[in-house]
Amino acid sequence: MRTTNQRSTLPVPPVAPDPWDDLVQEDRVHRRVYTDENIFAREMNNVFAATWVYVAHESEIPEPNDFKLAWLGTRDVIVTRDEESVVRVFSNRCSHRGASVCREQRGNASQFTCPYHGWRFDNRGQLFGIPGKNAYGPTFKARDMHLSRPAQVASYRGFVFATLNPDAPPLVKHLGNAARYMDAWIDYNGGAENLVLAGTQLFRLACNWKLIWDNAGDGYHVPFSHQSLLVMTHARYGGGDMTYFAEADRSKMSNSALDNGHTAIDQRAEMHAESAWQQQRPQPGREPYQDYVAATYGEQAKRVLDTTVGAGMNINIFPNLALIGNQVQVLQPTAVGETVMHWYATRRKDVDAQVNTMRLRTQEDFPVMGEMDDAANFEECQRGLFNHPEDEWVDMSRHYETGKDVAAEDGIIRGLVTTDLHMRNYYAQWKRLMQANPTLCLARGKL
Amino acid sequence: MNTATPSVAQERRYNHQPPSLYVVNAFYDWLVEVSADLAQAVVRDAAAVDAARRHAIAQLLAVESRLLDQGAGAHAAYEHWLTLYAEECAYWIPADSPAPDPRQTISLEFHDRRRLLDRVVRLGTGLAFSQLPASRTARQWSGLEVWSSPGRTDEWRARYSFTLVESRAGHSRVLAGWNGFVLRQIGDRLRIVLKQINLIDNQNPQGNNSFFL
């Protein structure tokens, strides 16, 4: 066995002449970016492998030998916690013929046996058993046949990221000033040690992943796309959730361009102005819960109620992690026109069972009453972009020429909440990545 | 001056009508017990429920499913549909099989009566774009089994297998699984207390299920 890592470098075909300046302009993007299979194939290398991609939350694999399946774009990986509690990420692709070695979404296992020819790997991805090994010669035995590993894996306060790019900057540098927003969100939810993912809702959408990402920082669509929800809430309860989006640009909400394509919408000044809890549409069991909190928490009751509902921030960690309300949304692109969306609910270890139950009932509100309206619109966008090749452009010029996107004292450029700054910011990063010719490495040496 | 003794619900003014006073820990305990019973792989005594009761339950479930099929064309069907449910009811689509405790993990949907009303009103606004055009559905179900709730003479449990074909905007798809029910005699009416929808693919990505399953 070799004791040093042997790395194989993946070829990344150069695209010439450079089309990216034409496709991604300051205030508009070409439709091909959403519809072209070759661009999608390049994205799977240049975006979903060459930069840090979120793969898992440490709370999903709390015990030694726990594992879960994850992905970097269209690449399938296994995320494990090994016997020494170290988080490991390796390809779910047998080094022999390519079959997946693990076919269960999650579980606990110290080893994985490929169902095809019985090759056995430990939960760090290292090959330790080949049936009929005597039939292999010295050339084979000189090769590293462990499951391949991303060049870098790192965790930020429980959020595990990986990249195939050995030259990618350290994760904290990649997160840059978005880390302080993540910190605010994590701390609002009781801190990294208390945050636990609590199940997932999965949706398949017939659209390019970027149509979903475009919306992740869109403070403009709310009163239109979610009109049914606003009308219903007004008719039944005289107002409530999201009404402050009606005249969004006069609100105190903001939209921030952060480092490396990350962005954030901050709704806290409106949502938490008086009480986030009062803003929330009613959940099953709301009234007895309110009484319980009042009786149990005394002066802290308002704070507990407010922390039961959304954090009032939408934090978008490019390219695939969004912290929305109290939920964690992850995008899994599966084809140029198809994306799987994962909505993870969250619980907290530092609050009681009633609080956690009400978090779940709160989190179940929007997917069926709001998200599906968004999804229908994204799918219609995809159809429109695909079916009208002569209509070339997707617009992102809102507040581009109004001078309202300005640098704040902390150096972060912020705009009114309906600005397209989010798209302009992430597309600048997307273009940088697509223009690059990154090194993508797979490590498959013995650990 | 009103000297009548007001009920607790009348005494307090709730901002959100009807108040959801019943979704408390005891209700969840009951749901978990019912859920395990509905999913049990056992042979039940088919004769334990008399034919008249069995017929009444089959009839109610046929109406329940037919009204949902009619909802796309006539919104009033949803209002009639809701009258089949008890005031204290649950409509639950677990995100896994067997259904996990809804206090511990997220469901695809978990609605009390109030949220069912929210959803009916939302669909009636004509602005729910996920249902423009509306999903037309045709439900087929069979294999109805009915048994008594343990220790009760006014409550029954039931399950059947279903396929649901949906057509929306020129595309059709099939949803399948089994539904579990709790039905209770309340006054002179038999009403639905629980509908638990167990999709065979509830762990896998879902499409636009913004109509009622």
C-alpha cells in the first residue's frame, strides 16, 4: 500500500473563445445559462466541484459510524463519521467498475461492501477486502484503489462543505463576510452545539437550479407570487405574515451582497419589529402552546415565542445552501432542467419538546402554501427560456441604475430589499468560476 | 347582563379562528398510537364490525374522495369536504414510512382544522398559482378494512390502498399509497377525525401537491 496520497487530476475542457462576458452581463444574463447542457456540464466541474459545496450537517451523523448520502452537484458522495468521530467524505462510486457501494440514504455502518463483486471499504473509504485477490497482479496492487475523496473537506459550525479543488481558499475565507450572517442565524437558533436537523421535505422541480437560486434573494416577488397567501391571511385574520412586503422598498429590510457570491436578505427590522410570533400565520396547537410558554417562561416568554418562528434572515451561501426562516434549504442540480430541493427542518437541543414541536408545525406552513407557487413560476420560467430561443435575455437590472445599492459602514454593499443585487452578485462569482480552468483533484491514497 | 356560563373558548378572544386548542401532547400521543395501529402488519377479524357500520364508513370515504376529485372544478366541493371532518381533526402526510412521531420530525403536511380552512380559502382566491390551472384528479381505492378503536364503541379505524392520477397543464402523473382513517360517531353523524396519507414515495422528491391528497 502507498502511504502518500496519489492525486489524479481531472481534465476540464477549456471553452474557447471565452463566451462568458457575453452570456453574463452587468444587468442581464443569457437564457443559455439556464438551458444549455454543455454549460450545465461545465457547471458541475467549475461551480459544483471547483468551489466549496455544502454536503451535510454534522447533526445528521451524530454517532461514530453514522453515514448519509450526499452529493456535489451530480457527483454522489457518502458522508460518514468514522470510529474516531472524524467527518469523512468520499465518492459513492466503486473503484472497481463504478457501481454505488452504498444504497441507503442514511444509517450506521463501519464498512461498505459493493453489491457487484463484493469489494469492501471501511467508513473512511479505504479498500480492505477483494474477493479472490490472488487473481490480481503487481501492477494492480501498486495502484491506489480506495474510494476517491474530495481534495478538501471542512466544517463551519456544523455545516460540512467539500470541494474537489485543492487550490480553493480555506472555507472560512470562502465564506468571508457571509460567516457573520451565518453566525447570527446559528446563534439565533441556540448555537452550533444545539442545532439539529429534523427531517426533510424533498421536491423535484422541472427547472434549472439557478431559477431557484435567483429567487433565494428576491424580495420583489412576494406580494405577487404569494398573493393568494396574503389575501387569505388578510381575509381570515386581518393581516399577518409578510404583509410588510407590500411596499417593500419603503420597509427597513435590506438585501446584501456578500463575499464570493453569497447574499442575505435581512427582514428582522420588520418581522421582529414588535413580535415575530404575532406575525406568524397560526400553527396547529398555537393557543395552548402560547399559554404553556407564558406559564413556563415568565418574562422570557416573548423571546421564546419569537425564537419558535423564523429567524427573519435569508442567507444564501453560493451555490447550494440557503438558511431560510428556521430551515435549511439545499439545492441538488440533477440535470440542466431539473433540480431537487431539500428543505431540512431544525430542532434545538437547548429548548423543551413543546418548543421543538411548534418549530416543526411552523416550518410545515410555507412549503405547501407558498413554495409550490414559487415552484410553478420557476417551471414556467424554464419553459419560457427553453421554448423561445430568439428571446435571449433574462433581466436582473432592478435598482441597477437607481444608485440605491450602496456600501454601508461595514463595507458591505446593501440595497433596498427588491433589488436584483443578489443576482448580480452571485452571477459575478458564477462568471469568475466558469471562466477559470480549475484543478480538480481526487485523492485516493491511504489515509 | 349575560349570566350564562361561557365556555372557555368564548371567554377568551382568539385572534385566529377557530382556535386550535386540541393539538396538545395528549393528541400527539394518540396520533402516534393510532399511526402504529393503522400501519400494523396483522390479520384483523373482518366480522368484528357489523355490515351496516362498515357500509356507512365505506360510503363516507367514497364521498370524501369524490369531493376532492370535484374540487378542481367546483371550489364549493372543498367546503362540503371539510364538513365531513370533525371540528378537532388532523390531515397528515408523513415524510417517511412508518410515520415518525410528528413532534420529532417534519411531515410533508400536518394540518389541523384551521390550516385546512386556510388552504381551502387560499385555493379559492384564484391567485394560488400552483393551482392555475387546477389539478384534476381521479382517485381509485380498494381493499377497505375497518376495525373498532380499542375500548370504544363510537370510533373506528380504517385503511385502504389508493392510486391518484393527476392531470395539470397537459401533464399527468400518478400518486399512490394507502390512507389511514379514524372515524367517530359525533351526535347523529359519522365524521373523520384523522386522515393519514402514506405515499409510497414519501421519502423521495415530491411534485406539486398543492391540491388535497
